[in-house]
Amino acid sequence: MAICDVLNTLAEKVGEVDLNDTLFGVEVKTGILHEVVCMQRANRRSGNACTKTRGEVSGGGAKPWKQKGTGRARAGSNRSPVWRGGGTVFGPLPRDYSYSMPKKVKKLAIKMALSARNQEGNLVVIDNFKMPEIKTKDFVKVMNNFRFENCLIITDENDETISLSARNAIGFKVLPVAGLNVYDILKYSKLMLLQSSLAKIEERLML
């Protein structure tokens, strides 16, 4: 197992921790990471583009002119697709872009993303991260101690004090272990893990 330093919020070393090689020492394959990120982005697409067919456009109840005798082409509705203001033929409708992948592949991709940050030296483990009140200034001060301008913080459980303090800080995001995902790990250049979250990450990804 790899050994990682445990730091406090002042960026001072206070101990060491063993990192599980099955989580933080996996061979990184960019193809798998790419596939999972594409899936996550597709699942976030709203797919709300919509047009109306001739049957959905308002109006068009009366026949524009009689069938014969006018010298003009036959017309049954002024909401025909060939008329201005008419319906659309084969236009886009709301669709679901989401798709899924095997659970084993998704778990493997998270392990690869964690391993990538560890191998790059962009993984930091801190012993504790408690804030007495919601205050962005205090949160930024802690990040400045590490000289981080861009970081994803993973907590063992949902901590609103930290997440709300980080909400207005540009370049930072706080997630509980349950929300750990490949896209966010790769989006942020630095990854900060609470020491208490390591056991929960192992519990989630080893099952």
C-alpha cells in the first residue's frame, strides 16, 4: 500500500495513512474514463428541444377557400407545413439522451480517476475540516494554506457548512462520498479527501 501524508487545515503534516492499492494504485486507461465522462454528460442533457406538428399548431380550423372554382391549388388548412405559420415536419421533439453502463465499469472508472490524481501528486488527505459557521472567507483561507486555486473536496457525509461556504468560491466544489464521480474528479486539478472519508470510499467501491 502507498503511504500518504495526513495534513491539517494549516497544511501541516500530522500523520500518515495507507492508501489501498485497489483504489489508488489502479492502471489508468483513458478510454474507460472517456466513455464514463461521455455517459455522465449525456445524462445531464435536458433534451427539451421541441417543435409543433400541423396537428398541434393553433388555428387552421376552417378551409381557406372552397375546393374548386378559384383557380388556386387545393388547401385544407392554413397550418399546413408549406404555409407560413404552419406546423413543422419531422422537427425535434423532447428526447432522453441518457444511457447507462455496467456498474463494474463505472466503479473501475472512479478508481482510475482517484489513481490518476494520486499518481500525479494532486491528492491530499486532511485529518479534519470543520467550520463553525458558513463563511466563504474562512473556506478560501484554508484553501490558500494549501495554495489551491482549483480543488474538489470529498467529505464522509453531506456537510452543509462546508458546501455552502464553498458555493461562492470559484474553482471549488464539495461532495459527499455518495456523490463521488469521474467527471468532477477529472474536472478539478486537485483532490482533497477527509481522512474519515477513506473508509466510506473503500466501502462504496469494494462492494
